Amino acid sequence: MNQSRHVPVMLQRCLDMLAPALTEPGAVVVDCTLGLGGHSKALLTRFPEARLVALDRDKEALRLSGERLAPFGDRATLVHAVYDELPEVLDRLGIPRVQGILFDLGVSSMQLDEADRGFAYAQDAPLDMRMDQTTGISAAEVLNTYPPGELVRILRAYGEEKQAKRIVSAVVREREKEPFSNSARLVELIRDSLPQAAKRTGGNPAKRTFQALRIEVNGELSVLERAIPAAVKALAVGGRIAVLSYHSLEDRLVKQVFAAGAATTAPPGLPVVPERYQPRLKLLTRGAELPTEEEVAENRRAAPARLRGAQRIREDAE
């Protein structure tokens, strides 16, 4: 088990950002992406008066985190759920509003390190990629059954892969001979189908395709599109939300939701802006904050991270 998998990304910065909202006794903080519990443990330790609700769709992550957070007793409530189910989870727990919310949208390092889950392109594994292995279709099924046009769309939209057409025509040709089941064959096929120039830039040439498949298999962007507005809605006035994202698609989505909340919705030209049109959010970051060089040196998985934060400053207009 390598140590870097236990280093939560931009941890100190996340804690500092949420701190002003979590000092009161009985404050509730939600970790929407529990993973191995690194952020959750730090939240419970730093804010001894706070109660934690943590969600994860991965049962194995919940089991391991449960052991790690056991010393905190009933201050921690762990729930098997996808993060867009936050409103239902809070409703079930009888919690009307929360003071802090954290999202860390990276794939759990546990999933990257577990060879048999098929997330990593660096080692051969079954092409699965489901974060919750009890439901949904695997990456292999996507590759073997989606029409070519749909595969091209996914690689372009979710992987920002410029060579999508070349890769997909190779996939379609190969899957007719034999369906895909393992990652090594896919990595090799991507290497073979890219022009020389494309191979020289940006790390492993399979990276963008694997990202695209992972997002598709787990419905990540559509889940996020529902989850971020729902999270903002769940915040009490004065509550704060921090979101760590790892690629431009996620970051753009978060940015749009925060920017909309921080803008006035008044028709132009009003001499005085009525309360109901006033912004509901105050941005806590100028643009997205990046990890420091020291952090990236300590934990290479922090390199692409982008942190954005916002504070709830008033209720929704009725």
C-alpha cells in the first residue's frame, strides 16, 4: 500500500476555507466524496464540535473509512450514496441545512491502486471502471456495444481527445474480431492508432480515453450537474462549500454554478436591486486555486487539482 494514496489533496487549504462556518457546536459538514476518509478524518479532528455526514458510492471505500473513522463514534455518519443524492440523504437524517460541504472529485486513489478495478492504464486489468460495482455497465460494455458515433462523442466531450475518430475506428475494427475485456489491449490499440506527433505530448496517450470512459461509465458529469446546485441549496446562510476538481470539464461546471449564484438576477437598469434579485453566493476564490509546488512534489496526484469555494450569503428567492 503506497503512502501517497493517503495524502489528501490541498487538505490545509480546504480546512481553512471551511473553518469559519464550522466553529459552532452542532455544525454539520458533509464530505460528498469520502474515499479513504482522509479529508473526513481531518475535518473531525480540526472541528471537534462538528458532526460529519460522508457519502460514497463505493462500498469498499465505506468499509475502509468506517474502520478509520471509528474512533470518532457517532460524530461520523457514513452513507452509501452518490453525491447527487445529498438532498435525500439529509432528508432521511432529518438535517434541514448544513454548514460545510466538501467535494474532492478525483477518482479515489484506492480505485486507481486496486488493479482489478480497471481504472489505471499503467497496468493490465479488466475494463470495469464502475465506482459502485453493484450497478451499471462496465467500460468494456461501453467499448463493445456503443455505436461508433457515440464513442467519438464521448472521447471528444469527456476526454478532450483530438484523435477520437482514429481511436474509435480502430476500436470498432478490433471489437468485431474479439470483444474488449482488458485494459492492456486498449492501451496498445490507442498507441498504435495515434500519429507520432500526438504520442509525444501530454503523458500516456491512453489517459484521455480512459478518463472519457470513466466519466461515461459513472455518469460523472451528469451527476455533478445535479450535485453542485443541490449542495449549494443545502447550505445554511453563512455555510461554505469547497470543491476540488481535476479536469477542465468538472472545473467549468463548478465555476458556472458558483458564478450564477454570485451574480445578481435583476433586470438591467433598476436603480435599487430588490432583495430577491441579490446574489446568493459570495465567491471565496479568485478563479481556481492551484496546489503549491511542494504539494505536487509530495503527492503527484495533486498536480491537476483546481479548488473553488463559495459562501452562502442569503436564502433563495421564493
